[in-house]
Amino acid sequence: MPLGNIFNRTLSVGLNVTPRHPTGRRHTLQLKRSTRMSEPSHTMSVRDIMAVNVVTIAPDATVLQAAKLMEQMDIGSVVIVDRQRPVGIITEADIVRRVIAREADPKTCVARDIMSSPIIHVTPDTPLTEAMRVMARSGIRRVVVLKNDSLAGLITSRDILRWSPELIDVLVESLRMKGEASSGPITEEEDELIAYGGVCDGCGEYSTDLVLEDGKYLCEACRR
């Protein structure tokens, strides 16, 4: 299986699992659906769409064990927990950059050596718009949700796109209006937000891969 297929996984909804993995905890994953889904998504909070159960692993687990757990669970990251407190996160990109690219041995490298720490996080009450801004500022596509310093869930950019794609359009339009109203260009942070998705200026189709070219936001097909 190609490396990209192994490490580019997403959380599954309603995944039933049974035994506990020897190096990490396995859970039934589910997205918490809001009872207010009829409301405009820009008023929604993280708790409305976050994955409420997250796969975790110990700091002394090897990178190989973490990678196998990610593949087995079809996920793109694991949260590192020490004494029931989240202390870091490992993504498939971390494994590629910090282990494979450096030709390190995944059998001897442990999670604490390559994890991103301290954890960038939001709370369940954080508005989705702010969660997206946190992702953009930090250059990440997933963010841990903490409540009273305890792990409460995980939210990804794909979760936001899946449950509230119109939120992307709201952000894109507001950023474009800001750019037109100001004398300066859109900031790098704002450009990252737009890159999550929106309507392509070229074909008019919805895309999650817009790039600014010559003043227009174009999807991959229109950039060719």
C-alpha cells in the first residue's frame, strides 16, 4: 500500500471496535451531532461537530506502534496521553517528516520524541469560525478539544467542510470584502483560511483546494 494511503486517513463515524490495543486505547468513534443543525453554521461551536472519542497512545509507545494503530483505525493522528492528561499529538505528516525523511528507526523512536507539544487546542464552546482561525494560524488541519485540561474530542478541517461547508463560503466572502475594502493584500493567515475551500472563480464549482492566482481563487482544474 502506498505510503500516502497508509498515513492519509480520516476518522470514521460509528466505527465499532472491541479489544484494547496493547499500546493505545481504541474507541467507538462518533461525531456529536448538534440539536441545532438547522441554525446557520457560523453560529455553531466546536462541540456540535467534534469527534467525541479520540484514539490515544502512551508517550513511550514506538512510532511504529503509533503508525500501525493509525493504519488499523483509519485515522490521521493519535493523541499522546500521560497519566490521563493529553501532552502531545502525532500526525501522519509528523511521521513522514520527523522519522522517514530523517531515516530514523520507527522501531526505536518513541512518541514523545516526535510529538507536537504543547498541544494546540480549543474548547467545546469555541465557535467554529475561531477554530478554523486557530488551524490557519498554526498551519494545522486538526485541533484537539480540551475541557478542564482533559481530552474532550478532536476536530478537523474535514469535519468542518463535511458538516458546514457554507461556513467556508461565509469566511471566504468576508475575507474578500476585507481585501477589497483595505489598501493592503490579504494576509497569509487569511489566505490559509480561504485555502480550506469555497467557490472557484473560474468554474463556479465548490472546491477545498482554492489558490489565489492573479486576483482570482481557482481550483486545481482551473489552475492547469
